[in-house]
Amino acid sequence: MGLYNTILSDIRCPNCNQRLEWQSKRITYDGYLLANAMQTIPLTQHISGEMHTSCDECRIFYEVEISTGEEGPLMSSKIPSPKTAQRN
């Protein structure tokens, strides 16, 4: 937990096309680390780092690496349902 920044991006869930709210604790602007102060930051060519989110509809966690405003490959993993998590 802790403070994070919200990243404004047009990347939607590739499974259901839901709008996603991206977050990050490791974003740089022109090489300078931004403070995690609950800021809302547009994704521009000055931004690099890692951002993540989850789709509530599909229960999929997404993570993407950003380099100078360009998104890398979208990594995903399924979030266990609450019933499955309780059994473990």
C-alpha cells in the first residue's frame, strides 16, 4: 500500500474493452523520479517506468513497462476469485 500516481492512458482491457485506471509508484519524467503523491499524470513522451492496473470485469491484472511515452508489451495474469483464494 502507500501513495501512488495515476497515469492517464488510453490503454483499455484487451478482453472486454473496459476503461482502466493505471497506477504507478515508479515513474520518471525526463529521467527524474516523480514523487508518489497521488498525482494524475498524462502519458507523454517524457514518461518512463512501470504502470499497472486490474480489470474488475475480467479479474485480470495488467502491467506494462513504458519507455519515453511508448507502451511495451502488456503483461497479464488472472486474479483468483475470492472462493479460490479462501481454499488455499
